[in-house]
Amino acid sequence: MVRPRGSHMILVKKGGMATLSVPDHKEVAKGTLRSLIRASNLTTEEFLKLAGR
């Protein structure tokens, strides 16, 4: 996480220019989560492992 911004967290992948703006809510809508996983270029398993799930 690079920095929080309002109700979102800004994430940056090491060694890359990709950034991801993730809502900082207790629950995220299914479609939003799928979109974030797709944008992260990770598998669902990798994404959940990094998210601590």
C-alpha cells in the first residue's frame, strides 16, 4: 500500500507501474472484487493470499 486516499487504498506492484485503487470497506461488491482481481493480473488464489484471506 502506497497511501490511503479517502475511503480507498492505493496499491502499487513492486517493479511495475501498475496501480490499483481498492475501496477500504468491510465488504466489497462481487463485481468490484472481480474487477480488482482482473486488474491486478493475479490469480484469484494469489490475490486472496496477498489480501490475507
